[in-house]
Amino acid sequence: MRRPLTLPEAAKKEMARCVRCGACMKVCPVFEVMRREGGVARGKIALADAVLRGDIPDGRLYRYFLSACLLCGRCASSCPNQVDTPLIVQAARVELAAKRRGGALKRFLLGRVPSSLRLTGLLKTARALRWLWARRIPRESGLRIRFFGPRGERRIIPTVATSFFLERELPRDFAGPGMRVALFVGCVSNYLRPQAAASALQSLQAAGACVAVPAAQACCGLPAFGAGDERSARKLLRRNLDALLPPGAERSWPEAITSPCASCAYMLKQHLPELLGDDPEGMARAAELSRRVVPFSRLLSTLSGWSAEGPGREVSGPARVVTYHDPCHLSRGFGEKDAPRFVLTRLPGMRLVEMEHPCHCCGHGGSFNLTHYDLSRAIARTKVERVLATGADLLVTECSGCWLQLNEAMQETRPGFEVITTAEAAARLVDLSKEKK
């Protein structure tokens, strides 16, 4: 006999506040492409309510619509009653994961792969065999990885880095003057795009910070958490807590913790203390860690060395047009929109042109990109159209997931189009300042 669905009281209270007004229908990126009631916040809440009452089973249809959510938070920020739908969806996913009914593929990918040792080993193997890979896997190739989720004949596979960032010679301890900043790298910046982490390190150091990169850090745990696998997420977060704020070494703790990825930073800031809050040993350290987490562009823009830097040298010729995509975790999670634009407007020879609805989700959403690839691509296509409408030939964002999504989407439409992170944009200003000297 199946155990009936239960949800925390906090989630039930949020569900009771929904009056089914439909305001969420106007802002939900999933509903925009799906056009089904289960794809929007009020539909998901109605389904969860029906399952709680026992009117319908928590079967395949329920799991499908529950997984078809990006957790972008636009519904919550636009709701007249401020219903926290992401909290409800997350709680329901945790319940399904506890019943081991989240899907075999997702459990494998998010329950086993996030282990740093396993992931490092897996990607080292991929790196060793990278001569087998192509950026586009043709339909006839037996190397098309259907098992790992992404479908579609035009899927672009990111290249595994020749050397992983955390394997490099890096400053591991704080030595020197300046604000002590711990750099949290994240999986994408470590394994696929180490130039993002290297740029963050370079920019922070140039701005006068004393930066250390803890060697024992792991995945932030957000993919597992978003899929409802709190057990795996807690395991990773405890490791990161010990790496960033070692117990018994308070005098060597960083004054600030940042990451080139806003989603990693948000996981550490918001969800680490939530998930480790019932651990007496780690509770105080978790609160301290949360207090010290600052998104990259916000931290960089407040450092005196960065503020003192001029806009670099004058560049002759027409300005290059750049546009910016606001990651959900940065714009809605941290409430930060100005800092990355401050960084971009200081780049010489660049002209920032805003796209229509820059805060709309790109459609990546962690495992959503794997489990709902067609929906994810459809959402990304809308973003691509808005990018191209600006006339830009450079797109910047401050989230590794957004970078993966937007880079793939832009390369499909405009091969060679440059997509970079805020950290990489900041490093370009540092390089120009060095040339000027």
C-alpha cells in the first residue's frame, strides 16, 4: 500500500492562500510554451491539493506537471497574494523523492553523479576520450548520449576542459592584504568553463581582494535539491561548509564568499542554512556562511580597487553592442540587477543595449533542461529572438546554468555568437587596464 502524500505545514499554508486568480498565467515561461493548466502555478497547486485530499493519485501525470517547473520564482513575485509556489513545488518534489518516485534517470544523475569524486572521475574519462567527441553529435553516430537525457539532433555538447580549474596551482590560503574572499567555483566553471573561475579570481585580485580557493569544495547541491533529493544536497552542503568555514579555524575564515555563478551562491546563501539548520554542530557555522555569501558582481563593484579603476582606454571605431540576461537566482533571489550592468558599462568600446524582458527565465532550470528538453529549447528560442533584436554580438550572464543554456541556444541560431559570464567581462577590463599601464 502506498504511503499517502504529505507536505510540510509551511507548504500547506502557501497552498491555502492561492485563490486561482490566474495572474501566474501571464508570467510563467513554462505555461507560455506548454499552454496546459498543469504547467502553471495555480494548476500545480490544484493538483497537489487534490493529491493531498486523496482525490487523485500521485501518479505519472502528477509527477510530470510537478517536474515541469523551472523554480524561477516569477509566479511568486507577480502573485497578488505572494504565494510561494517554488516552496510548494520543492516540498512536493522532496516528498516524491522520499518515496523514490522521481524517475530512475533523474535519481541516477542527481543522486550519484553529484558526488565530486564520481563526477571528477567521470569527466576525466570524458576528457581522456575527448577525441571521440564532436560539438554536434550527428544522428547516425552511436555516441549520441540518449541515456543522459538531452534529445534533439542539434544538441550541442560542451567540451570538457583540458585541465579542471580546481586541479590547478591556486591560492589555497589567505596571504596578503585586502578583504579575505573565498572563491566557490561550481561544477561548470570547474569542469567545462574554467576561464569563468579564472576570470573571477583575476578580477577580484586586481580589485584588491585577498582570494583563496578552498580545495575541498564540491558541487553546490542545487541540481539535487531542485529535484527533491535533499539527502544528496545535504551531503554536498556539509562538505562545502567544512571547506569554506573549517570548524575550529574561525580566525582564518573569509570575510566574504562569492562565486562566478549566482545560482551556486544562492544555494549557499539561502538553502545551506535551511538544510543544515537542524544540525546542532553546523547550525551556527551555516548561519555565518550564509551571512558572508555575496554575488560576484555585487562584491566586485564594492571593492575599492575596482571602484578606483577607470573605464580603461578609449577604443576607436564603432562600439560593440552587448546585452545582458538576468539570472533568476540573481535578479529575484538576491534582488540584484544593477551590479552586473555596472561592470558592463565600464568596458571600453562596449555599448549595453537592454533586451526585451531581460529577467525572463532562459529555460535551463537545472534538471528541467534534461527532463523537459523540448520545453526548455522552446523557452530558450524566445530568449534568442530577444537577444538578436538588440543587434548585440555579445551576450553576458552571471549563472553557469544560464550560460550553458544560452550558449547552446545562440550557437544553434548564430554559430560563433559569443556568450560569456560577468566574471569574464570583468577580466577583460582588468586586461585593458594592464595594457594601459
